[in-house]
Amino acid sequence: MEKKILFAIIGGVIVLLLGIILLSGGAGKPQSVSGVVKNIAFGRAVTEDKKIDGDEVTVFTTNDTDIIAVVDFVNVPAATTVRYEWANTNTSELLLGEDRAVKDPFSGSSITKISKKSLQWGTGDFVLRVLINGTEDYSGKFSVRTPQQISQEQFLNILKNVSIVSEVDLTGKPAVGAKTSFTQDSAKVYASVAYQQAPKDTEFTLKWRYLPDDRTIKTFTKKVEGDGSFAALFEARADSWLASHRFAKGKYTVQVMINNEQIKEINFTVE
């Protein structure tokens, strides 16, 4: 009987020790958590209820002083560490690392930002990574451009296509395939332009230039809106400066501008 009691006591002690070992071994180790970040929204300002004020933004300008992110969480456990890492994806430079301790279970939105008061991030492509207990759970990407770069990117979206052809239809679309070379006997050369989603009063300017003597031959302008096409004509009889009224041999270029900003340049030759 005494032996049974002794064995029971020894067994209980062993179980107790194993429990203590297991508990102490797990103490301090962060819980593995994933899928708790549901969304990241970027903007220039936030409302009192932690929403982006106005439209969400993924392209900021160098004139912006703050880049703000609203991060949405669901079911973050207690005793969790959330880390925000703002980084330049072009250079891999870490701009800002910020750790926040979550003491109680949490669902809701959190705000993090970078400010030019303390950082200079320049232009490029960037990422905000959200790490939960040291493991990346979610990321959001954004970019920073100069106002000139943003304008040019917007204009590039408006310019759908431009081609040099010898014939166009009534809407200014190419009636034949594009060419890069013409002869002196050619009578007409067209620059056919297709555009899309152009705001009201968008102005196209096309400059025809003769490169050997840096001569601007003619300038064509047209205001457009919405989707459409048009053609700008370069005609030997009317536009040639030669006495023969033929195209001069050499290299030519057509500079395409939108609202006085050059967007594209297309070249051709006369042989």
C-alpha cells in the first residue's frame, strides 16, 4: 500500500514538473498569427473615425507632406506585436520601422504615417509591410512622383496611339499600314493620332521638324475631349520649302504634345 502511495506521489511530481517545463519553455515566445490584416488604404488625411478623408491614393507627389495609411485588423489576439515597415522597393531602404504592442484582443483600424517633417523619401516605388509577431501578414504599395511625372503619365494614358501613314480615312484613322520611310515623290504624309478619356479642352500640338538643319516645318493644334482620332497633314506641295515642292531628303520627326507637355516623338525618313 505504501509503495502504491509512493508511486502515485512520484508520478504526480513528474507530471507537475513536465507541466512547468512546458510552460516555461513556451513563455515569451510570440503566438503564430496570420490573416488578421484585411486591408491597407493610403491617403493624405483621415477622418475622426479612422477612414481616409476623400479619395484613396496610390500615387503621391513630392509636394505631399504626409503619407497616411489606415490598416484594418480583425481578431488580433492579446499579447501581439504589430510592426509597420515603410520601405523603398527600388533601393530596399527602410524609411521607418514602428512597433506597437497589442495588449488586448483587437479588431478595428489603426493609423500609421510617414512625414516630411522627419523623413525625406524622394520619388520612387514604396511599400508598407505589416508584420505580426515578426512575420509579414500584409503589404500595400504606393509611389511618389513629381507633378511633372504625374502629368506626363496622365497624358500618356490619353494618347492611345500615333502612327505615320500615307493615307487616312474620314475620321483620321490609318487607311494603310504605318511607315517609317517615304520617297521624295510622296505627296502626303499623315500623323494619325488616337486618344482616349481626354478631359474637356485637352489640347494636342504636333510639330513637324526636319532634323538635318533643325527646322520646324509646321505646327498643328487641336482641342479634343473623350475618345476619338484625328490626323495632321504634312503635304509636299504646301509645306515643302524646296522650289520643286517635293519633300527634302533626310530625317524628320513629329513631336506630340498635350497641353504643351511633350509626350512622344515619332521619326521617319525621306529617301
